[in-house]
Amino acid sequence: MIEMTRNISTKCIHLEGDKGSMKHYGAISYPIYQTATYAHSSVGQSTGYDYSRLQNPTREQLEKTVESLEDGIDALAFSTGMAAIATLMELFKPGDHLIVDSDLYGGSIRLFDNISKKNGITFTYIDCYMEDITTYINNNTKAVYIETPSNPMMNVTDIKALSLITKANSLLLIVDNTFLSPYFQNPLKLGADVVVHSGTKYLGGHNDTLAGFLVTSRIDISEKLRFILKTTGAGLSPFDSWLILRGIKTLAVRMDKAQENAFKIVEWLSKQKDVIKVIYPGNPIHPGHEIMKKQSRGFGAMITFEVIGREFAQAVLKNVKLILFAESLGGVETLITYPVTQTHADVSERILKKNGITESVLRLSVGIEEAGDIIDDLEEAFTRAKEVILC
């Protein structure tokens, strides 16, 4: 029988090639195998599972789903996004050098600067979306690490163009795809070797659990990562695996609705006199807009904007009500974040200044509420912020 290739919206709900529901008593929701270990009938006989640190049926189902969504050959699920990145860094040894994007999630920079450097790995931070990386490639350079769009300044890197350079120089290309999710972008199909996800965000979608993923298109990398995961024990628990599986079922409808809202909010923010700059790749004036149209199926629902000053920004944060002032992103609720004290609190002043992350910059993760209600909440917060300044 010929297998049909399914649309990604359908793949979020039905794992391709999975006809095993009757093995689980016909359960539509994949069961939670909440067990630490597995019994064997005799020496050399196994059910295929030995110990949940190595693998668990619920985690395996989730990994197959994410692997399918990203068109990889393997996906590994971790306890957090940072656990995934920390595991990834174990591919490298003392003396290795990586080129990384200057504008990254602050937790990634904290890991690189405080843990990976301690372990003898060196880093060069550049603007990968605009600089010629060949200038920075040394004999010991092993990989290039980017986010696109980047966090929080929404810089867009041409993945395919960059992959041609990394392949020509025998380097790994690692792409953090958290902001767009596999629904909008598939870096492996554009030439990346490893894709990183904080599954806490869009894949989970409900701000109720932590998770991370590494997805690869290479067997050699898969084998190395599987060994590291088995050894260090950073795999995702069965229950959290089930929560992410449940979240992925609504990924398509959540991403579409959140993006629809984002366009309306960008339009409103762009008309506000107290807003200096609105950064959103879906805006035709964004320098990465055409690249996004070429390499992605959408622009996502992350908006960064700069207001008239620190006092105004902090007053907005204090006065939002429907919108929640909280770290994280990608859930059904709209969240507003203050990068200088939250996501990028441990980033050096030099990098913050270079990237334009000031005390006037706010980041919005647009949820799936009614767009008009989100805008009304922003409008009320802006009005109160003006009153604070006038006083």
C-alpha cells in the first residue's frame, strides 16, 4: 500500500505510518507509560524497552512526531530547551571553536559563556544575518549556531545560503527554530544539520510544562546524541512527553490564529506616537521580509517594539491586565517580556548595546485571544503610562 504524504496540519494530529492505536486498546490519546523500568521474560528477551532513561514509549511517540514535523531522521526530547542545548554542546571538545549569532536567547549565551567556555570551547559572536562568516572560520571551527528570527531583535538569516558556506567548510549548521516552530519553518530542508526547539513554547503551547528537542538529518549525529542522552539522563519524562504530544495536536490552529493577531497588533503599534520602532518580519519594511517569504510558510507571532523610554516601558508592564507580564512565549496567552531584566538579564552590556536591547525594548508573544481585546489592553496600558510620565 502506498503511503500518502500528509499536510503538516494533519501531521500535527496523526503520526504518519502509525497504525498502532489498537495495540493500546484503541486509545485516541497516546497512553502515558509512567514507569521507570521494564520486565524481561528471560535473558536476551526484551519488549524493546529497558529503562526509561534510555527510552519510554510515550517519549518515543513524541520524538517520532517531532521528527516527522521537521522532516528529520531522528528527534530527541529533553527535560528543557536548555538541557537540549547543553547536550548538543557535548558534541564538541576542548579547543573547538563555534561561530554563533550575537542576538540569541540569553540562556544560550549564559550557557556558552559560563559552561561551554569553562570546558574549553571558544565562541565568536557575529551578526550572522549580515556578516560574511568565512572571515571568522578557523582551523578549529566546528559549527555555526543561529536563531532565525533571532531573540529578541527578530533578525532573519538566510538558512540555505548559510548552509552552502557551512557545507563547503565541513561545519555543522545548528538552527534554533523555536520562534516559528516546524509549522512555519523547516531548517533541515534548507540545509541545516541540527534543529533546536524549546518545546516549552509553541510545541507545548499552554505554558504548563518544560521540554526541549534536538532534531537532525544525519545518522552520525543522531547516534552521538543518543549516546549522550543515555549517559547524562536529560530525557523528557513520560507525563511531560504526553503534555507536549497533546499540545502539538493544536499547533497549526494556534500558530495561524496567533499570527493573524500579530499582524493586527503590529498595525496598531505602528500608529502609536509613543512607539519608536516595531520589529516584525511579516512587515514588508523588515529587512528580512523577503528571505522569510522564501524560507518559511509564515512569520510567526513574536513582536519586539521600542517605546519612548524606560519609564514608559515599565509603566506599560505595570498596567497591562489581559496581557501577562511574564517570561516565556508561544502559549495560548499573550505575554509581554522585558528582555533586559528577564530573558537577557545575564547578557553583557556590550552585547545588549550592540544588539539594541535597551530598557525601552519590550517583547510580545501574541496569543490566541481576540485581537481586539489584546489591543484594548495595550491601549489602556499606554494611556496609563502617559499619565505616569505627565505626573
